[in-house]
Amino acid sequence: MTYSNYALLLTISVCWVLTPLITGDKVVLPLVIAPHCSDKCGNLSIPYPFGIEEGCYYKPPHNQTSSSFKITCNHSTSPPTPIFGIDYKVLNISVIEGELRTKLGVSYDCYNKTKNTAYWWSSFNLVTFTLSSTKNMLVVIGCDTYAWFKGFRGGRKYETGCMTKCVELEDVIDGECSGVGCCQASIPGGVNNVRVVLNSYNNHNSVYTFNPCNAAFPVAKDAYTFYQQNLTQPVEYWESLQLPVVFNWTIGQHSCSAAKKDGSCLCKENAVCYDPIHEFGYRCNCKDGYFGNPYHPRGCTDIDECKGANNCEKAEYCINTNGGYHCKCPKGYHGNGTKDDRCISNTKPWLIPVLATGGIGGGIITLLLFGFLLHFKREEAQTRKTRESFFRQNGGLLLHEKLYGRRVDTLKIFTMQDLEVACNNYSDENIIGRGGFGVVYKGILPNNQVVAIKKSLKVDPNQVEQFINEVLVLSQINNRNVVKLLGCCLESEVPLLVYEFINNGTLYDHLNDAARASIMTWHVRLNIASKVANVLSYLHTTISTPIIHRDMKSMNILLDECYTAKVTDFGASRLIPPDENQFATMVLGTRGYLDPEYMQTGELTEKSDVYSFGVVLLELLTREKAISNARPEAEKFLTMHFLLKMKEGRLLDILDINIVSEKTIEEIQQMANLAKWCLMLKGEERPTMKEVALELETIKRKGSHPWNDDGSIQEDSESLLVGIPRSDDHGGGCSSGVDSNSYDSRLLTSLGSGR
Ligand SMILES: *[C@@H]1O[C@H](CO)[C@@H](O)[C@H](O)[C@H]1NC(C)=O
Ligand SMILES: *[C@@H]1O[C@H](CO)[C@@H](O)[C@H](O)[C@H]1NC(C)=O
Ligand SMILES: *[C@@H]1O[C@H](CO)[C@@H](O)[C@H](O)[C@H]1NC(C)=O
Ligand SMILES: *[C@@H]1O[C@H](CO)[C@@H](O)[C@H](O)[C@H]1NC(C)=O
Ligand SMILES: *[C@@H]1O[C@H](CO)[C@@H](O)[C@H](O)[C@H]1NC(C)=O
Ligand SMILES: *[C@@H]1O[C@H](CO)[C@@H](O)[C@H](O)[C@H]1NC(C)=O
Ligand SMILES: *[C@@H]1O[C@H](CO)[C@@H](O)[C@H](O)[C@H]1NC(C)=O
Ligand SMILES: *[C@@H]1O[C@H](CO)[C@@H](O)[C@H](O)[C@H]1NC(C)=O
């Protein structure tokens, strides 16, 4: 939305009432926040109605005495200091509570043996900014002292205060502000034009030696505790002291109804206006179910209750609406989808109660039964129809044709029911993963095989054929470093892919868990890198129809209990998410890995996989996240972070200390150079995956690591293996398996023209 749209929006949504502009000269429409307005001073964010530049903050009409919301940003300090009013340093601004936390000077009054040597009384008058009565207190410090708080409330004078005495410093107890050395009074609500005044009964005659000064100040309750030492401070100390206080602020001096009437109300779309008690003016709040800044021209934004919080039985049943949400069961189920009323399949048990009442008025029952059955049949037919339509839409017929035409039996086509049974009706307990690409469930097939069922995204209608081809090719690949695709179900709106189950989490999980990462030695990591490179090289070159992974990242590398890398999710980006929101998360999730050339060409190539693999190498080397806000802005992307450190010759600074040793450093350096090569901006300057795989093989050979060629660990090398299960713990599971890349060549040749 552009700023001119804001202006339009403003005129139609000002507090929901568009009253004709009343007579005369002075209907003041609120300012539109211009693009030049900064929203920060130092690291303090400055939300509207506050602002720094002219035209960026709310200024009351000039015949009102209320305060303006101008903040001055003093750039000569570091970080820059936000100043409000005359010289109040701003600590925090809260729009929701209508609070402003600033620093405020202290009133003091000092003596020597003979006379009053210095005094100063703090005062302020901010009309629409009143000291919060609940969050501040008036504190008075001294041993011969009385002080009070003078002001106006509702046009009438108002005063309150307290007195404190003590004879010796020893009488005073730290933390106790109850009349001996320190006293306190509560601050009345809504007092303006305030002055804090203090005086002494006997000019400190008997106490000036240990208590030269009195002091009195309002202060935020959470920011002050009394200590004995506070009594002994000299005048110079109090002169320069400023303490935090909390102001409540409101807009203008009139109520909501008056502001609405003259069209000056600042509350924006989806916000409500209210009149605070004890204060002039009004405030705005977002309506229930909305969040944001109710004063900002953008107005309040709908809260997506379906995100994160599990308000419904399952996240998928949740439907977000403007200002709320509701739950809805999928077709073929009844119930309201909340946790109290779970979705239940519309199958036969439904009829039992009807049958059970049999006998009473048999005729009616039969009639009812007939009616139900008819309804039931129709619903069943309806469900079948939608399933068939999804099946067709997802390329099911095409798959069928290819499978049966070529008598391939490595890929199983599952029905919806098969998979519902396998993973316990997609119950939450079965969820093993969740991400931008959908939900992964653990399931058990009737033959007791454990599988991972991936409910992912819709198929892009223009890519159905490629999708089906890749599903077929992938199901043919029998490589121990690829997660095997066992089958699929195309009857639901989003295809379900059934994979072999890998039990030890993703490489990402391992690297991001300090304990697990500490036992991933350099050799384990080198081996993972090498195996993954081999697989990608194989899929890029050996097969007649090259397959590009398109989403290489550490989250797509699974590990089994022997740390054997298994790559999953090939060709995932043939699938498109059902709505834009999900697209955003998907792009975000992958952003740190995305080939920069893709931004220009819009096309993913083999060299895109090389780039993404380069990022995975960095993760193995540094254990840092591909994107992280913890790093400086320019180094948010791990690639930038790495390239910068390389350039400065400070690679060592960012390496994971778990892998650095005298023996490994040379190999690490080689891998870092390889990663740098993979990350070249131009695709053509990057190596091919085959070259990468060869290079990693060379590094591995040079180090002559205690690895068998198939990646398993030799048993005599325990020093390297603290905590890593040895192969014999697993009935030989870790060393078995032939590194074969077998596939059905008939199928692959016949698919050759599929792309
Ligand atoms: C603001 O910056 C200062 C100094 O850079 C820092 O000490 C302080 O913690 C920061 N405050 C916030 C809220 O980030
Ligand atoms: C400000 O001016 C308007 C229009 O002249 C008038 O209606 C309003 O009463 C004035 N407000 C004050 C506080 O004088
Ligand atoms: C900004 O801060 C500096 C250093 O504290 C001070 O000397 C100067 O007077 C301030 N400027 C303004 C405009 O307040
Ligand atoms: C500012 O106020 C908000 C809301 O009261 C609070 O969450 C935040 O922690 C505060 N920040 C600082 C630096 O005090
Ligand atoms: C007290 O202070 C005044 C003025 O500051 C000074 O002239 C006087 O000498 C001081 N008296 C003693 C006893 O220190
Ligand atoms: C100021 O804000 C506090 C907390 O939001 C509230 O309890 C109080 O009534 C408000 N008004 C005054 C005058 O303190
Ligand atoms: C009171 O004394 C304590 C302890 O010396 C100190 O931390 C605190 O800042 C003092 N408070 C004031 C208002 O001087
Ligand atoms: C859903 O059903 C439960 C139990 O019947 C009920 O308590 C709840 O209020 C219902 N929720 C909605 C949103 O209808």
C-alpha cells in the first residue's frame, strides 16, 4: 500500500464515523506518516504518534495546550540519545499501555555547618503526560527532612508528601524506606504542573556531618531501593543524577466522542477508542484478535491464531478469520474440530445408535435408516469423486499408465485409507517433523515396515509430468545415501509421499545441538560431505534424465545411527504451496541456500545444487546457521560471513572448535577452499558436482582416515569415537550395505524424453 492510499484510508476510517467536517476553520486531520520518518533513535524504536522529524509526530491543534509528541534524537552521543520535552532522556515507549519511560532530575537541598549551601526543585508540566500513579512513588531521602509534591488536579491544587528523620547513620536500614532516613508517598493520579519541593526542620544542625543533602524525587517503583550510602552523597552527586519515571500519555484533551465528532480521532482501522479514567484525552487500542500500533496509518493487523498456538485438534483444521479463528473438520468427518469435540470419521459406528433403538416403531426406524443410508451413500460417492479428481489432478493416471505399461513394481500406490491406518489417522503423536514444506508423520505399514509419510504441498499443474517422472526415477534409485521413496498416494489434494524411515534426525539437528555436535568429529563430517557430493553427482550425471535436487540443505540430509548420510526431498520444488503465506516461509526457510543466480534467471540448474551444497559445507565447518540475525546485518547470510572472514584471513575465528586440531587443519582449509569455489556468484565458475565429489575424495584419501570405504568405522580407532556407537553394537548394521547405484535401466531410458 502506498502512502497516498493511507491518506485515503484515513479519511474513510477515522474511528468508523465520517462526520461531515464541522463548521469553520479548524478541523485537524491527523498527519499521514511520511516516508522520510525514521522509526528509531539509537536502538529505541519510536512508534507513531511519537516521531522525530517535522511532520512525523502528532502535534495537537495549536489552540490546545496539550503536549506534542516530538522526540529529539541527539546524534552526537553513541548510541544516539532520544530526548523528550526539555531534556528528558527517553528509555522506553509503549503504545499498548500508553506509557513513556524517561529520566527525570532530582530535587535536592544541601547544608554545611553554618548554612544552606545549595538547592534545586524539579518541576514539569506536560498536560497530556501525567506521572503514572501505579508505577511510580515519591521518595524522600534525608535525616532532617520534609518534602512534598505540589500540582494541579482537575483545575484544583493538590499536595502530598512525607517526612524523615534519623539521629545516626547506624539507625538506617538498607531496603527500608519507612521514615528513618527515607520515606515514601504514593503519587496521585492525573496531577499536572508538578513541582517537588523539600526543606529541613533544623538546617541539618546535628546531622550535616553524615547527611549533607536532602533529596526528593518521583521514581519508577521497579527502579529504586534505598541504601544507607544514599544519605552521604554530596551536592555534585545529586546535581547530575537522573532517575527513571513512567508517564501515562493520552491524545488531546477531549474524550473519544468529542474527537470522533470533530473528525480528529487518531484511532485507525481495527482499533477502538477509549477514555482512560483520571486523565484527559483518549487512547486507542487494537480490537480483540488484532495486534500492532493502533495509531499507525496501517492500523491493526489480524492475529493469525492458527500459527503456533494449537487452538484446534490439529493445526490443519484451524481456519484464521479477521479478528478470530475457527476449527473445521475435513470432508467426511463430523465434530467441530476443537480439542473438546474431535473430528470423527463418518463411518458405520454412526449408525449403531439408530439400530440400537430398534423395536420402537420399527416402521419409522426403517424409514430413518433408509434415509440415513441414502445420505451415507451420497456422501461416500462424493468423497470418492473428490479423491478421484485429486488423483487425476496429481498425475495419478499418468503414473498408473507408466507403472503398468512397464511392469515396474518398486513403487507402491497407496490409498488414503492405507495411510490413515498406517499413521493412526494422522494423530499428533505421530508427527516427527514439521517445516515450510509440510508435515512428516511416522507410520507403520501392515507388513510392520516403519515409514515416514510426508504430507507436503500441491503439485504445480504445469509440472505434473515432471513430478511423476521424478517420483518414478527416485523410486528406482537404490543408493544407501538416498532416502528410499517407497510409494505415494495421489488421492488427496496434496500428494502423500511414503519414504523409508531414518531414525537419527537431520544433519541440521545434529549441528545445532551442542552435545550431539561435539561428538561429530571432523572425519564424520568429511565423510558426510563426501557421500552427499557423490549422490548429487550421480543424480546430475549418471542418469539419462538428470535430477536436480533443488533444495539442498542440512535439513534435507538425514542420518542413521551410524552417521550414514541419507539425502531426501529431491525435486521438492516441483510442488507449490497452497497459499502465499506458506510460500513466504518456504522461500525463507531455503533462502540462506538459494543460488543467487536464480534471482536473475528464475531457473534452478545443477549448479544451483552446487551452490547450496557449498552452504552445507560451511555449516559442517562452522556449525553456524545459514541465516542468522545474531550476526551483524551484512553477515546475516552465512555465505557472506564466511567469505568475509576468508578474505580477512580469519577463517580460524569461525570454525567449529570441535573439529579444529593440528592434524585436521590442513584438510579443513582445503574444504573451506572448496566451499568458496562452490559459492562463486556465476554458476559457470562453480565446479560441477562431480569435481566436488572428487575433491572431497582426495581430501579424504590424503588424511588416510580410519574409515572403511563404505563410510563405516573401523573398530580399532576408538580414540576418535567417544560416544559414537560402534558398528558391532548394531548387529553389523553399520558396516553392511553395498554402495550400489542400481536402477531399472529400461525404465530410465524410456523416461529419457520426459523433461
Ligand atoms: C541499546 O544499545 C546499548 C549500547 O549499544 C545496549 O547496552 C543496550 O542493551 C541496547 N538496548 C536494547 C534494548 O537493545
Ligand atoms: C479551539 O478552536 C476551536 C475552533 O475555533 C474551538 O471550537 C475550540 O473550542 C478551541 N479549543 C480551545 C481549547 O480553546
Ligand atoms: C547532544 O549531546 C551532547 C553530549 O551529551 C551535548 O553536549 C549536546 O548539547 C546535545 N545536543 C542537544 C541538541 O541536546
Ligand atoms: C519497553 O516496554 C515494553 C512494554 O512494556 C517491554 O516489553 C520492554 O521490555 C521494555 N524495554 C526496555 C528496554 O525496558
Ligand atoms: C559553608 O558554605 C558557605 C558557602 O558555600 C561558605 O562560605 C562557608 O565557609 C561554609 N562553612 C563551613 C563551616 O564550611
Ligand atoms: C496510568 O497507567 C496505569 C497503568 O497502565 C494505570 O493503572 C493508571 O490508572 C493510569 N493513570 C494514572 C493517572 O496513573
Ligand atoms: C543508593 O545507593 C545504592 C548503593 O550505593 C546505589 O546503587 C544507588 O544508585 C543509590 N541511589 C540513589 C538514588 O542515589
Ligand atoms: C465445540 O464442541 C465442544 C463440545 O461439544 C464445545 O464445548 C465447544 O464450545 C464447541 N466449540 C465451538 C467453537 O463451537
